[in-house]
Amino acid sequence: MDAPVSIIEADPAFRADVLAGLAAPIPAIPARWLYDRRGSELFEAITELPEYYPTRVETALLHRYSRSVAEMAGRGAAVIEFGSGSSTKTPILLEAVHPAAYVPIDISGDFLRDSAAALKERMPLLPIHPVEADFMKPIDLPQAVAKLPKLGFFPGSTIGNMVARTAVDLLRAMKDTLGVGAFLLIGMDRIKDEEVLIRAYDDAAGVTAEFNLNLLHRINRELRGTIPVDAFRHHAIWNDRMSRIEMHLEALRDVEFSVEGQSFAFKAGETIHTENSHKYGLRDSRLLLRAAGWGVATEWTDPDDQFALILAQAEAPRFAP
């Protein structure tokens, strides 16, 4: 007798996004669904690749300027990280600002808890309050940090995954979560040579390809999908008009499959758009923040202006002239 097959309870939002995205005139699935447990692990591996410059450059900026962040934002705040912290970047900031508490927020619960446990071993005296949630929406923070000053942390240029409208909505949600007067330390990637960008998102070892294709495995596993994963390949392109790297899953041959009992067909060469990574100039990044109610307190970049680390502060609403 066959052993029972374990069924993973699918996130209703994941199901809705996948079904709507595959049926759309231009098929696309939001990038946040790349980050199940396996996807989160693969992304951590991507950050260590030689081609992936953002992590190295941002880490160097944090080593150099985290004390300045502490001086401007104040020590003893609650650090609220939007996206579960990596073992590399988060402790650099925490050790500089000496926070009263740390609140990591992430949609991937297992990865969030593992990251929090690893950090607790490294910093046993720091109160850590993990919150499993979608940080695209305002979040009720734990009561333990409600009255503390807040320093938000959003590294990795994750903001670049969103089109401008969605990025502004996210920054507004962060402002609502943290409150007027709170600070936000955010990483934003700069516009640079196309060859450098393509290499960063299509590495020689194929880790980014595995990360992208993992989305299809997740659909098969969680949504009763029958997608032949080997019929698709990872494809990264630079869209100069939109100032962004795009990741796609391209059909290598005509293919038909089902998801949750619904049938889909792709012809060879057709793609599923899975991620954007927008790159920002100086004025672009400031305009994005201002549109969401954040004023730029200061900004740091590396000598080659590859990446920016921006400290912003949530401003009180005011009437415009």
C-alpha cells in the first residue's frame, strides 16, 4: 500500500496570484512568491556569488556608516527589519545601534524563525520578536516595542523588485507601521553598465536560474501543478526604457500543463515574468521616498556609485501649497 502523500496547505493569495498571473495577457507572477523556504535559502546563496555585487557593496557601506546611523537615529530604538535578516548584514547594524529590541518581519515563517534563532545564539541578550506577515501592508507591531522609537531596516535593494506605484505603496505602509518621526535605513541599487547587471542576475554557477525555476517547483508542490520544469529556462534581460533588470521563465518548447485543475498552454519562446529589479539614480530614489512621506536625512554611496544606503525619516502629513 502506498504511503500517504503529505499535502501542503497553499496560501490563498499565492493561489490567486498564480492563477491570475498565468492567465494574464502578459503572464507574470509577483516576485514575493519566489521566497518559500527553498527560495529564501537560494537567495542567501545568490548574495554570496562573485557576480552579485549588491551584497558586498552594501555590507561595506554598513560597516563604514552604521555608527553614523546610530548617531542620527539614536541608540536604544527598536530595529524593525522588513524581510528576515541575513547573517551578514543585520548584525552589523544591530551591533552599532545597540537596539532595545529587534523585530524581523517576513512572509516565509520557517525561514524567519530559523534566522531569528541563529541571531539569538549570536546576540543572546537582545530581545527578538519575529513577526510572520506580509510587510506590503501596515503591520501591528508587538506590544513590547510599541512605545520605543523605531528604526526600520530594508536592505538589499528589495524595493527595486516593485514598480514605482507598488514601491510607493510599500513605503507608505512602512511609514504607517513605524510611525511619524521614525527612521528607515534602505538600500537602493544604482544604474550601471548593462554587462555588470546581467552577470549579477544570470550567474555562471546557475544559482539564480535555480532560484527562478524553484517557483515552478513550488507551484507543482502547493497548487497541484503539472508544470514540466525542464521545459522552461531562466532568462534575465536589461530593460533600459524601464531602468530595470527583468527575470523571466521562458518556454523552451510548446507546453501544456494544469494548476489547481485549470489548463494553461505556452508556446516556445513565451515567458512568465517573475521579477523586476529597478535601478535608481540620485533624484529617482529621493522622489520615490518623498512620494511616500519620507524625507531623506542623508545618503551614502561607494566610491564607484554602485549602490546607495539612504537614511530617511517619516514626515508628518502637511498641506501642500
